[in-house]
Amino acid sequence: MNLRNIAAFASLFLLLLVIGCGSAEQPAEETAATEAAPAAEPIDPATAATISGKVSFEGTAPRRRRIRMDAEVACAQMHSGPVYSENFVLNDNGTLRNAFVYVKSGLEGRSFPTPPDAVVLDQKGCMYTPHVVGAMVGQTVRVLNSDQTTHNVHPVPKNNREWNRSQAPGANAIEATFARDEIMIPVKCNVHPWMKSYIGVLKHPYFAVTGEDGTFEIGNLPPGDYTLGVWHESLGSSEMQISVAAQESKTVDFVLEKAG
Amino acid sequence: MPPQPNHDPITGRSMSGPILLVTILLVLSTFWALYDEFFGTRPWKAYQARFASKYSRLLQEKLGEQKKAEEDVRNSTAFQRIEQQTREAEEAVAPQVSEIDREVRDLDRRITVLRDAFQIARGEVTALIYQVEVASSERAKEKFRAQVEQVRQRLVEVELPVPDGTTENRSYIYDELESEYDRLKERKAELIAQRVRLLESANQLRAQRDTYLKDNLVGLSPLALEGILRRTKEAPIKIRQIHVKEADLVERCESCHLGTREPLLITAADMGGERVFASHPNGELLALHDPERFGCSPCHNGNGRATASVVKGHGRHKYWLWPLYHPENVEAGCQQCHVSDFVLDHAETLNRGKELFRLRGCIGCHRYEGFDNQNEVLVSVQKQLQQLADRRKDSEIEAERSIQAGDRAETNQEAQRLYQHAENLRVRASNLDAQTDQLQRRSGNLLREIKQVGPSLKEIRVKLQPGWIPVWLTDPHEWRPTTKMPRFRLQDDEVQAISAFLWQNAIQARLPRQPRGNAVRGKELFETRGCTACHSMGEGENQVGGTFAANLSRVGEKVNYDYLVRWIHNPRERTRPYCPFEKRDLTPADYAKHGLPFEFDLDHATCPNDGHQLQVQQMTVMPSLRLTWQDTRDIATYLITQRRQGANDYAAADFLEDNSLFETGKSLVRHYGCAGCHEIAGFEQEGRIGTELTLEGSKPIERLDFALLTHEAEREGWYNHKGFFEHKLADPAVYDQGKVRKPEERLRMPKPNLAPDDIDALTTFLLGSVNPTVPEQFRYNPDDRRKDIQEGWWVVTKYNCMGCHQIRIGKPSVLMTLPRYQDPDWREQLPPNLIGAGARLNPDWLAQFLANPALSESNLNRNGVRTYLQARMPTFNFSPGEIRKLVRFFQALSSQPLPYVPPKIEPLSDQERTLARQLFTHPAAPCLRCHATGDAVHDRTANAPNFLTAPERLKPDWTRRWLLDPARISPGTAMPSGLFRQEGERWVFAGPLPPTFRNYSGDHANLLVRYMLQITPAEQRLLLSRMARASSPSTVGLAANLLKSH
Amino acid sequence: MADENQPQAPKKGLGAVLEEAKEGARALKEKVQEEAAALKEPEKTQLFRSIFRVKHDDQPRNRSLSVLTNVFFHLHPAKINRDAVRYNYTWGMGGITFFLFLVLSFTGILLMFYYHPTKAQAFRDILYLEHDVPFGKLLRNMHRWGAHLMIITVWLHMFRVFLTGSYKRPREFNWCVGVLLLVLTLLLSFTGYLLPDDQLGFWAVTVGTNMARATPLLGHEGPLGAELGMTPFNDVRFALLGGSIVDSNALLRSYIWHCIAIPLVAFIFMVVHFWRVRKDGGISGPAPVMLETEMKDPRKGPRPVIMTPSGTPPRP
Amino acid sequence: MDWHQLWQIISTPDNVPIVAILFLIPFYTWYGLRQALANDRLIAELEADPQKAKTHHRKTQPWKPGWEKEVHVWPYLMRMEFLVALIVTVILMVWSITLNAPLEEPANPNLTMNPAKAPWYFLGLQEMLVYFDPWIAGVVMPTLIIIGLMAIPYVDANPLGNGYYTFKQRRIAILSFGFGFIVLWISMIIIGTFIRGPGWMWFWPGQTWDHNRLVFEVNRDLHEALGLPITSMWAKSIFGGLVVGLFYLGAGYAVHKLMTINEFTRRILRRMSLVQYVTIQFFFITMLSLPAKMVLRLVFRIKYVWVTPWFNV
């Protein structure tokens, strides 16, 4: 007890001494370092740039997997010929279909309004169409069932909430939104194991899916430095640094190779 | 005053000065004492003042937020609507209500006047009646009666107010007064009831409004916050104490820790970083252990009474035996009551400690009450058996004697009595036989249940590469960094002696030669059959798989291929059975002696020599995966390629055959207690060599031998239990530091392979291993259900069920965390989630399944239920006792009663059966698309169990809940939700319905459940054929195939 | 007050009544003044005189009387050797010891309010004193330290008495009483040691009483003890502790010795001690020094029988 | 030097009285001796000047004619007493506020304290246990001390020095009492407090009290130390008896020598009765036996001098 008192007294004394000596050095005031997020800055169409390009493939293409729909006669009948898996579709010009191209980084701190119209994912002939689709965070995804059989829609995300709903033929469309961005959310149908689709969810509208000519275009992009990402179901993902100036139309081509 | 000549120094001097000085000193010291009493030893006063100001500030802030939030809710349209309705409802009845109120007011005034008058009159009457009752003579009674009558007839004048504000004079006799008084009261009650009726709808609306507000406001309401704020501001500065009289518990912790139980969750940051004011971090736990009943120190330790200083209060001063647990060991307190809980919610560190204690083989050397004591039980069972045999023999002899005495008896009566006695004795002996049988079975069970942490060393000659043994013994952690084998402090010569002893002591046998398999296929099997739930592959960063069992990255360097094949095929297979009675391994010669084939397994487990139960299994927990020999060889081939260097790269170990080392090795093996974890010939009955640790935490600190480090520990502040355990676990040799000792006198405890977190966990466990100080009635006294759960966890963790299955909410299985199973397709290959399994499974079926997971005697190479899973539910060869525990465990976890009496399932009417079949085969109801049918082609794509297992396996209530929303029971399941929709009271199928359903008014889910649980193979065949007919011709063939297959 | 004094006589004229009331008020005022004046000399009040029987004006007689008539001061003579008033002769140790005895009695009695001499309660009660009782810790500390201090002062008192030769005739007997008081003081402290029932007291008492085992004849480990049939269950240690180990009985015995028996005995001896101080002629000094030459060989008494080293026979 | 250890011993609250003694005893010894020497000077002066002796008031305290030889107790003594009482109260209060009375763990008969020490004022006796068997150290010695103390007035044949401090006139008395009280009793307490550590082993101040310390000590009996080939119990008893007897004779001679060291002491001796002389001899010799045994034990590691079947000394 004694010692404590003495120590307290001594420290008080020292404190007084320090104050008395006029050490004016105040501890640096901690400024709140929280940077205010820049508001949704409207994008000036006058300066907006465009990125376009194509995604091509190098190497020997794997053989496409045939899908046997024997168990689902109704679906099988909807297809004229044999049905192949869509996990690797090579266009005639050597480009890839169903590659998802998106701005991976460079847009942090901006916010974009959610588009009011829904992204549609149809189930037709026991296949998801389109196979790869992009949506914004909070944007409605409508899942339709155009088949005469019951499907179940089962997204298996990592960051979003998982759900699994059955959809009888003729039932109302399932409408869902995804609250967090994620590349990519696989969607399955447990009844038809071959059915698969991917939804890419982003916080911004700068994404595109390559189609039959393997090209993509991302427009209305504010000038700046970006990382452009590409994802393909079988070939994995890759990325590229780009820099776009105002009103520039930049062409970016991706070449994906077969891994391994 | 007499004269003072010459300034007499005695009489001439005044002492006032010194006396004044000392008096001042005395006053000062008195003030000091007062200060010390009121502030010096009561630092909590300052804490309370500080808390009040800081908390008030926090509450003000929150109040602002909540007021705004409440405002938002109030402004919401839904709220406004209800508010509007409420107002309207109130306004509608307002005139009537005010009329009633007015009348009630008038009535009240009159009632008051009447009540006074009536009470005076009644007082007089009752006093007179009392006189009547106690009057001694009849005449006196008569006189008082007359008086009563007189009073009753007397007119009472009252001045009654009338509604217009004036009064009227009335007079009543007693009875009239009473009836008038009662009438007015009744009238008032009637009016009030009427008022309530009128306001009913308004009140309901108001309640609805308040509920709406409550449901939509996150956190405490502003009103509640204001209450807390007022209370905080007005709180007097005083000791806050919990006093539990029955336990003589006085806890004043809350005198400083004022925020502990505040309804508002307070963090240290809220209070300017003062942790002392933060709320209890685990509200759920606190709700389970109400501090008003349990106090604080039974869990946290410390000195609940002391308030003089932080050190005193926390009991961190010298001589206080129960210092506050440090945050990293806080769960030690749980052990007070929950010693028997192997897995305890809210106590992950402690759970980990217990798990490590068992898994790392601490239990091999240190006894701990309740931990794997089958060996001890076995000994006592054998003793009991011996006693029973003795008693039985005595009974028989006694009966014989009694009969003989009866034969010679003088009277018939006496003879009858003796014969009866003999009969009784024989019946008793027969009862003893029944007991003996049970005990025999139990000892067999126990032999099955005994498992050892390490592998049997009897088989090392057939199992291991000789050169590897000394390398391993020298430093196991070097060779396999994740091993549970601890590192012993062995000199090279000791390593050689032990190796030589073990080698020479091992069984010499020849295993059948096995051809090599396909390593690529083996790798796939290894990764998909479920091996990785326990075993890992790859080292360091690349390690993938469970840590329950060995890392197999270098297994190819040490084992023989032939042995590996046998081991993978059935790890329990022994080369020789062990007879605990003869205390030796039996040889083929023992069997040949009795003309028996050398055959031993769980069904042939008695000793040919003496009939005792044999140990016919390896004492490993590793189960049999029921693999085909081809699969086995593939896996073994894969494993044997897992090596960093060749088996021949190890230095030749010629000394293994050196007989002169045998005895030295033997004594070393005994000295180091190798038999605690390993089966070693000649050491099967060896006891544990370490201290018992059951009460290690209550051991007086003086009994913990810090040796030469005592003073260092004192100086550095770790001279306490925590410090002792932590240092010992980090380096068991630490207390030998500086001591000069012969090798055999040095501390024997080997260095365990522990990470800092593991040390914390084990320290927590040991700190908690105390003689409970909590009085008996406050301890956790689990009911049957909870006891079943407790016992079950011991089995579940023993066999690592949680490697494959999720059992606890929030605790994923090992497989769930592996990279392979992150892929959406592989996720469906995960073994079933067992949360709520007790509600799902019929316990009788579960018992069967656990005994034989293939659910088949002939076709073992499959899963019994989920045939589509690549991971295999292994055969664990559980003892019946273990199966009972597991079944009870799962039932108890889901609060299911035992024994299970299946509810009667109403048979289906013909119409219902037709409907159910239609639903099942309807294209919109694809049940059989995913659920297996037993047809090989179909089942290739199936990913759900066969319906044929359902009747025996499932409980109807669960099945119905499952159909309605499977994702609620097992999130991520392939079974979709939304198959049914609610329509009034019933659930109907959500898809297009066959037209026949139009007339069916029953619940569709119920219909399906009933159908499913009464399904027969014939019925299923019928369904398949119908489905085939409904589809295209191409599928007809498929259906035909299906029919054929059944 | 005036109202009460109003006589309830038949009605008179208003003037007369007023006059009478005024008269009464004046008389009352005088009385009050008179008594207030008397209060200025409190020593003249009946209350004062009943307590203090003498006047306290500074007269030699009254100085003497104030001592002689006071039951407490009465321990002292009216007058005392002028140099004995100084500190340097007596060191005040005897007085301090007595004062400490009083302090210890006072604090001890207060402590007894909170203490139960049972195994279950004793330790708890000390904790209770330490944490709960207002001034409890101070009380216990004062009792403990007072006891230690008393032992020191007793020793110093003895030391002083020896140095001044005060045990010499006629005070031989009072020295013996003092020695007994010293022993009692030690025993008082020792019996109090066990009462908190903590490790310190327990082992101190165990060590202390273990010596009793070895009492010759009466202890089972002492010389000839075993031969006399002494066992741990009937020897003198058993009698001290009420058992073969320090347990609840020992606690109770300790308590009773500490709180009742020894203080009582010590008090009696103290009375004797003080009485004898007076009867033996007050405190011994400071006396005028005596010279060797003034030492007279006793006229009577035993003749010396011891030969001196020089071999000369002792002088007659 | 382990200051930590030393501080620990000193700062143990129960040891505070001993620290106090360390200062108080020397102070009062000096204080008493100072007055004794002053008186001695006065005595010498008066002896040298018999004339002055007749008129002198024979005190070192100042005195002038006309001063009263006796003063009133009230107020002159009472005020002193009051002052002293006040001072003691203040000291006690401050002591009690600043230092807490010790309280250790609840008593636990299964857990022996090491070192288990008696209350500090009995440490002398406990220390004696090292040199003597318990029956001597714990029973006989204390009894002898009490009896010896009580015998003092009856055996002190010196009439001088009654009521005043003097050294010259009571050399033997003061030296022997000082020897017994300060050298033996107080210093043994100090040894017991500061020196005796775990296992009642000897630790110099500043040495760490190591609980694991092992000291090799062979305790021999005297005849073994001398290498005498005595084995039979009888022979041992007789040998021991002889040695003790010799010690008594030798010490008795020394004490006698002391008592006849000069004319004055011889004069005192002549005043003594035989009983007085024998009593003095007995207590002096017994007192001397303690240091003798201490030396034998500490220096020569001799446990017993006299071994008999019934007791050992």
C-alpha cells in the first residue's frame, strides 16, 4: 500500500514537472481515417470508353461430352439432335463461347444503380439457357421452367445464401436476388444432374458473356485503370491490366489455354 | 500554584506542545483510517461513479438512435394504418365510454358514503353477535339477541350525493343498507365490464400496434432505455452483491463489473476501453447459468467477497487458492460441473483439451477419472465373475447339504422346510448363472471397446522395415511432424535397446503375398472413400485431410506392402489372438491341440484352452471400409508409393537381432511406459506410469515440483498452476533443468507435439481438473436424456464420427472442409448430416445399421442406405454397449423418447393408394428420378436413398417435415424445397395435379408419407413399370430391366 | 411557559391577570439567568461534584486528591520521585504494556463479536472481518500488531527492570509476578495465533505443541514418557489440543484460553503487580546512587563457606 | 546476493516486529548503558571525593536546592503517560493501516509448510531444537528459563545498583543477563527468522531459500566424532555422563573464577548463602551449555554428547 501511494505521488509529481517544463508536444490527434466513399458519381457519357474484344482458345479442344436424356423423354424430344454438354463450346472461329468477361477491379468506391429489369434464366429441354449469365447485386434473376417436367433450381454459392426450390412445369417463375458479388455461382438441378448454369454476380454492370462469335463488349466505362477478368467453366480464369482513356474504344483479346 | 524556584525543568515545563502535536497526529491518523476505510479499501466506489457517467453517455447516444429508429417505424405506413384504425375504433365508442365513466364516478361517490355507513353498522352488529356467541347464560344470549335485532331495525341516515352535485337524505334499516350497497357495487362492476367490451377492439388494435412496433424495432425500445438511464443515474454507490444462501456464496464482482448483466450489450470500446465495464461476452451462457443462483466465482474463480483491490478481488494474491482464470483458460471453470461432458457447448477450448488428452495419448500414462477406463472395468468384471462362481459353488454345496439334512429330518415339516431351502438355493444359483452370462458378455464387449492410442507393437516384424524403427524412435517429430507419438529423451544406446527388444519380442509370421494394384485408382479411392476424414496426405502447407489419424505422406518408407493390404482390408485383423487369462498370444498350436482350426474372430472369441474371452481384434479404432481386395490393393499400392526415400535407404539395423539388448530394452520399455499406448507382448497388463490427473488442478502448488525453477518462476510470475502446466507441456524436461541426474532418474514424460493453442487447451483442461468447490445441489445433474448425450459423445469422438458427419450445429465435419468437397458436385457426395438424426431414424433400425452398415450379409462392398455415395460408412465392429450408447445419443440429441414405439400408420385406402401412385409417377413429381431403386443403370445417376429402406428406417413425423422443407433440416441438400404449398390447413402438391385429385380433400404430404412408409418392393416395381409406360418406348426397356432386376 | 404559570383562579380583572402573568415571567427569567450563570462554573454543579469529588483548582492538595480519589489514577501515589517523571528512567515500558493490554482487550472484544471458534466458520469469519465488517481489517490489524508490540514492550520492560536492579529488595516478589506476566503475555499471543485457522497459525501451533510431545514423563515422545504409558492420545499434548492433531477442539480450547482464561489470570496478576509496586514503595527510582563503601556486609545470614581463590579463609 | 529473498523476509508482515527489535534492542541497550556510564562516572567522582558524597544529591539528573524532591503525579506524571499513550496509539494505528495482518490459506493438515515456523517470539526455542532434543529445548529449557528468571532476585547478593542504572557495580549481573537475553534469546530469534529457511537449513542473508537445497551432514555423537570405540549402551551412557560431568566441573570452575575475579565480586560472594551459590552455578552452567552445544553442533556436527537408553543430550 505504501509503495503504491509513493509511486502514485511520484508519478503525479513527475507529471507536474513535465507539464511545468512546458513540453508542448501533444500526441498527434487521431484523425478519423475513414475515407468517405465517393458518392455515386454519374458517368459522363461524353468521356465513357468502351472495351471490346474476343476470347479465343489455344490448344487441342477436348471432346464434348454427350448428354443422355433417356430418363427424361419429354426433354429429349425437344432436341433435334444429340445434346452436348455446354461446359466447353468452341466456336467455328476458334473463339470460346460462354466466357464471362468482367471488370475485376478498378471500380472500388463507386456505386451503381441496380437495373430494374430481371435477368432471365430459362430451363428448356432440360438445359439452362443461357448457360452463363451475369447479374448485378440485388438484381432480380427470374428462373423459368419451359419444360414439361419438374426441375429444381439449386444455386450453390460460396458467399451468398444457398437455396434449393422445386419448380413444377407451368409453375410461376422463381425470382431471386443475390446480395453479394460472387464469381461464379453454379446453378444445378438435382433431378437432372447434367443441367448446370453459372451466374456471375457483380456490384457494377461492366460484364459480358461471349456468344457465338466469341466477342464481348463492355461500354459506358469511365476512363481509368482496370483489371479485366475472364472466367471460363473448363479453362479457369485469367486477368489482364488495362488502362482506358476518355472515349477510347479499346480492344482486348484474351487467349485461354487448356490447363495442364 | 506553588513557587517554581529556578525554573524546575520538570514542573516548570509545559507539555502542551508535544501533546498538541501528538494529538494532531492522532487526529490525522484517524482521518487516514477513515479515508482508508471508506475509499482506500473501497476502490469500487470510483468504479461505480465512472461507470454511471460513461454508461449514461452511452445510453444517451443509444437513446437518440433508438428514438430515431422508433420514429421511422412509427412513420411507416403499416404502423400509421393500425394507428388510424385504433383511433377510429376509439372514437366510435367514445361517447358511450364517457357516459359510462360519468355514471361510474357518480356511483363511486355514493358507494363511498354508503360503505362508511354500512361498515359502522356492521361493526356494531358483529360485536353484538360476538357477545351472543360468548354469553354464558341463555338469558344473556337472549338479551344480546334483542339488542342485535334492535340495531338491525335502527334507521341509518345517510346523505347520498346525486348526479347534479347536490345531496339527498335517505334512511335505511340495516338490511336495506346492505342490499343497497351491494346493488350499487354490482352496478358499477357491470358498467366497467361494459366499458371493457366497448373498448375491446380498440385495445386489440393497440396491442397489435405495440407488437408491430416491438417486432420492427431492433434493440431496446427508447422507453426501456430511458428506464435504464434513470436507473443508472439514480443508482446509489453501494456494494452490488449476489448472495446465495444455500451455497454460502457471496459475490461482489458486480460492484466493479457493473455492465455484466446490463440488458444493453456493452463492449469495452463503448466504455472508453475499460474492459471492466463490458457485458458478459456470452449472454447465452449466462442465461443458462443465472448468476443469481450460481454467482461468478464457481465458474471464474477469484475471490468474490474481496473488494479491497483488483488483485484481491481476482484472487491473484498469494495464499488465495482459487485465482481468477486467465481469459485463455476461462473454460476451465466449466469442469467444476461438466467433467463428464466430453463435448460441451460454449467450451471449445476445453473440448479441444479433452480431445487432445485422449487423442495424444496422455491417457496412456495418466489416469483420469472417466476417461477410457475399460481396462479397469474389465478387471473388476473379472473379479465379479470370480465371486459369482464362488457364490454359485457355495449355493450348490449348501443345497446338497440341505437335501441330505432333509432326508434325515425327524419330521416331514422339517424335511419340507429343508427341501424348500435347497430349491430356493438352486433357483438362486440359476439367477447367478444369468448374471454370469451377462458379465461374460460384458467382458467380451469390454475387450472390443478397449482401444489403444498407438499401434500394436506385436506385429512390427511383419509390418515394418527394420531400419526405420531406430530412426523413428530417435525423433518421431522429425520424421513425421504431425505425429501424436511424443518424443522421448532417449540416448542412442537406449534407442537401440528398445528397438531390439521390440523386434525380438514381436510375432514372427508370414503374411500372404499380395500383387500390386493400380496406384492412380488407389489415389482416387483414397480421396473419395472417406480415408481423408481421419488421415491426411502431404506435409506442411500441402497437408490435406483429417488430423485424427496419421499423416500418410511417408508411409511407403516404413511399411511392408503385404501388411498394408491386410491392414486396409481389415485393420482389426490380428495375427494371433490374445488370451487375457493366460496373458499370452495363442498360437496355431493351441488350436491344434484341441483339434480346432486356427480361426478367431468376433464370433469365435473364446479361448480353446480355458474358454475365456479372447482379444481377437487389433486395439485400433480404425474401422473396416469393406473394400474389395482389388480396391484394397489399389489403395495400398498408392500408399506404398508415398515416400521421400526408399525403404532401403535406412541404415541397416543389425542390432535388432542382438539378443544381449533384449533385457535392457525390456526394462526401458517398462521405464518409459510404452505399453500405455502400444500393445506389447508381455506388457498387456502393465499399469499407467504417470500421475493421476483427475484432481491435478487442486493439487497444492507446493506439491507441483518446479525444482530448480521455483525462484525463477516466482520472479517471473508463473509460480502457479497455469505456469507449471504450460511450461511442462511445452517442454516436459523443463523441471530437470540444471539438475544432475542419471538417465533413469530423469523426468520420463516425453515431449508431446503441441502447438501453443493446444497447450492452452490442455492447460485449461488441467486447471479445471479440481475437486469441485461448488456444493452438491448446485452441480450439473444431468437427466437421462443429457446423460445419454454425455455418454454418446465419448463414443462419437472415440471413433471420429465427426470426421465424416456433421453432428453439432456450427461444427462442420472434416470432409466438409476439404478442398475436394467444396466443388458443388462433390458436396452432394458428402456423408449425411446427422443433426436431428434421432428425429429421423427409427432407433431399432439405427442399431442394426450401426452393426452392419452394408445392411446386407452377402454384399458388403456397398453402403446400406446411400448406395450412391463414394464415401463409405465403415464397419466399426462396435460393441453392443457402444451401439446402445450411440442410438440413445442420437435419440437424445433430438429429444426423442426411448424406447421408440412407432406410431400407427393408417393403411391406405384403395383410392388413396391410386392417388399416391399417380403422384409418384407424375412427371411433375420426380421422386424416383433421384431416389435409388436398386437398378444398376438407374442408380448410376441416383443421389438419394431407396424408398424401400424408408418403412423401417424413418419416423413419419420427420418424413413429413422433410417433405415440406428439407433445406430447413439439412441445408444444402439435393432435395428441393417448395414441393408442397399450403392451402388452408392442408398441404397440397405444388405442381400440376392429376385430375383425380380434384376430389381428394386430404393432406398430400401426409398421403405421400403414409404411402412411402408402407411401400413394398412389389409396389415399387409397379411404380417403375408405370413410369416406363408413361415415357417413351425407349424407356420401357429400362423399366423392363428394372423389373427383371427385382 | 407563561400560560402554564397562569393561575387558574376565579376570574379577575384583565389588568390584574396581565399583571400577575408579567410577574411570573419576570421570576422565570431571573431563574433562568441564575441557572445559566451557574453553568459557567460546571465544577460547582451537583452532577460534576458527584463524579469528581474534589475541586480542581491548582492546589497541591487538590492535585493529590485528584489522584487519590480517582479509581483509575489511584494506581499512582499522589506524589512521585521527581526524576521518575522523566522518560529516561522507566522508558515507559510497563505503562505502554498495560495500555496495550487495554487496547488489545478492547479490540479483542470487538473481534469476538464476529468470530466463531469452529472449523467451519473461523477462517470465513476472518475473511468476513477483512472484507465486510466496517473497520474490521483495521481492528484485526490493531489486535495483531498490538499483540506483537506488547511482547516487545514486555521484554524491554524486563530488560529495564533488570538494568536498574529494580528487582532487588524489597521488590523480589514483584519481579516474580512480572516473570509470570511475561509468560502469560507470550501464551496469550500464542493461543491467539491459531484462531484465524490458516496455514500460518496451524503450523505454528503444530510446531509449538509438538514440543509438548517430548515433555519428560508426560509426553509420549519424551524421556520415560512411553515407559509411563504415554501415547499420543493421553499425553500432555492431547490435553493441550483436546485431540491428537490440531483440530476443532484445539481451536475451541485455544479460543477459550485466549479470550477468557489467560486474560483473567493475567488481569489478576496485573492487579497484584501494580499493587505491589505501590506497596513496595513505588517505582524503584531513579534512586540516589550507592557507593561501594556504603555496602554493609549482612550482620546475620550464612557465613561464606566458599574458599576464595587466594586460599585465605573468609573473613568473619 | 538475492535481495529479493531478503526483502521477502523483511517485508513479511509478521516479521516486522523482528525488524523493529533489530533497532529497538540496540537502542535501548545503548540508552540504558549511557545512563549507567553516567552514573558510574558520578559514583567514581563521589568515591574520589567523600565530602562531596555527603552533600551531593547523587543523581545524574539535574537538581537544585529548592526544587521539590517529589512532584505531583497529577499533572506531571499523568501528562507523560497521556502523551505516551497517544504516541503508542498513533504508532499502532499507522502500523495497522499500512500493514495487513497475515492470513494464509485455510489450514490444511495434509500440506506441510516449509519452513513451518513457530511464532517469532518462540523462534528461540525452535532454534534450540537444532541443538537439543525436544524435551530439553521445548520443555526443560523454557521451564529453566522461567525459574531462572524468577530466581534472579533471590540469588543476586549484590545490594548495589538498586534503583539506578550502573554498570560498574553490577558487571557480572549485567553481562550475564545481556548474554542470556540479547546474545542467546534475541539473536536466536533473529537466526530463526532470517537465517533458517526451508528444511530449517542455514541460509545466509541474501542467499536464496532454495526448497531443493540438499546439504550433506553427517551427525555424529561425540564419541564417534572422537573416534572412540564405544559400542555398548552402558559404555555410551557412562562416557556421556562423564563428559557432561566434566563440562559441569569445568564450567563451574570458570564461573567460580568469574565470581572471584576481583575484590568486589569476592565481597559479594561472601554475602551469598550456599543455596544461592549453587543455584547461580547451576543456571550459569546450564546457560553456558547452550552456546557450547551450538558450537559442537554447528562447527563440529556433533549431535549428542550423552547417549543413554532413556534420553540423549
